[in-house]
Amino acid sequence: MTIIMCPYMPATDTQRILDFRRACTTRENINDYPTIADLYEILSRISASSQERIELWEDEHGAIVAYAIVALRYCNLYFLLHPHVQNSEIAAQVLEWGWDRIRGADTCTAVDTPCRDTDQRRVALLEQHGFTCSDMQTLYMARSLAEAIPPPQFPAGFTLRHVAGENEVEEVVVLHQDAFGTRNMTRDGRLSIMRNPEYIPELDLLLVAPDGRLAAFCYCAIPKEANAQNGHNEGEVAIIGTAAAYKNRGLGRAMLLAGLRSLKQFGIETATLGTSSENVKAQSVFTAAGFHTVYKTLWYSKGV
């Protein structure tokens, strides 16, 4: 098989990558990052961002057999291989390409890539190429919405509403950056979320303090395409956070409950979310709200 490496071209490759992800989707990997919904957001902002790179591997007929995405901001590599090339020289090229791109980033000391804990083929591939499993994991958690959801308790004078369209994107980005103490969320990134075909404004919640300042947020999503593929009826609590000035007042729990009740209003049966194994405080909040761990995503690392 003759394989050609090709840089991503937005005008011609966006739909091809989405179709390749669909063709390779199984019940086991349907929620592996990046999902179809994630790819919509990544590909929509790639031309405006210097923090992400995409490479394609094509066969002699021009069909995609693999793709890789490097997120330089996080030193992360995400890749998808056609089942026929899982343990081939193509897989080695994909890992080498990602390692080489991240090696050129001044802020990265290692390349990190996720792997579902049940994906033994990928575990073997990564270990064969010098990646080692780190202590940090991403916990994939779920909760049935058939169980009672307590009403959220907000302080007097606080108002719950949803984001008022793209004209409010700058304020939402500032809130997100303040909540996490980073500048990882950008205007382009937030717009890519709001322009996702599956975006539902009523699930993009904000909490407003009595003085008009934004105090907390909870963005939920319904992966309609994934639900149709796997026969599930799930919704995701995608991003949740509280502004620094309002932390330790129970707003995170209240926003989580508000998000769950909003998903239930849309007829969703199960809520899901992901959180770091190192974020013990968040885990306690989620567990208290009825979530349990379904599976874990391992993180494999290789120094650059």
C-alpha cells in the first residue's frame, strides 16, 4: 500500500475527516475524544489558530487511513487509525509526526495522548513506541436522570439564564478564563462551540450576580449524532466553572443541578461528564450529585 502524508486543507478535507470518523466509529470508541461533535469545533477554528495542527495519511486512491491532531497549547496528540492499519508502519508515522510537532513547541517537555482503559490494542501500540502510562486519568462518569434531581439553591439576588448569543462571547470567555485561571479558552474556541450544529442555546447556562457580573456557568450538550449511532439518549455536562470571586459558595453544585434539570427537560435519560482523577473536589461534587465512574481514559506520555 502506498501512503501519502498530507497537511489538512480546510476547503477540501473537513467533510472527509468527519466521514472518516463516522466510518471508524464503534460502540466502544464513540465517546473517545475527539468525537464527531468535537471535530466540528476543532476543524472550524483550525485556520484561525496557531495552536493546532492536523495531518492526514491517504492511500493510493486518496482515501484517508489515519489522521492526527496536535494541540500545542496542551502538548496533546489525538489520532485515529483505520482498523486495518492499527499496528502498521502508518501507526508509527502518526506517532512520530505528533512527537516531532510537539518537540518543536517551546512550552512542551512531553507529548501526551489519551487511551480508553479498555482499548488494549492502543495500549500495546503506545507502549511499543515508548509511551508510558501516567498517574493522571480522565474519569468518564454518568448519572441516570430518572432519579430525582434536587432544585439548585442560588444565593438571593442571583439569576440563572442562558448565554445571549455571540454578542456575549467576550464576556463568557473572560468568565471561563477567570474560573480556571488560564487563557486556554479563546474567542475562536468559544465561537466554535456556539456554531456547532448540535449547539443548543438553552443548555448554555450563566449565573448572574446581583450587580450584573457573571458568576458561574454550565454548558451542556446533546450529542444527537452519537445518540443515533449507539441507540443511547445521553446528554453531556461539558464545561462547568465558577468565577474566582464567587468560589466556595456552592455555585458549582447549583449550576450542575441546573444543567441536569435542563437536560431532563430536553428528554435526556442519562447525563455524562468527564473529570480529572486529580480533581478530588470536583469528583466529590459529582458523586454527591449521583454520578458514578463508567470507565477511565488513561494518559500516555513520551518525553520530547
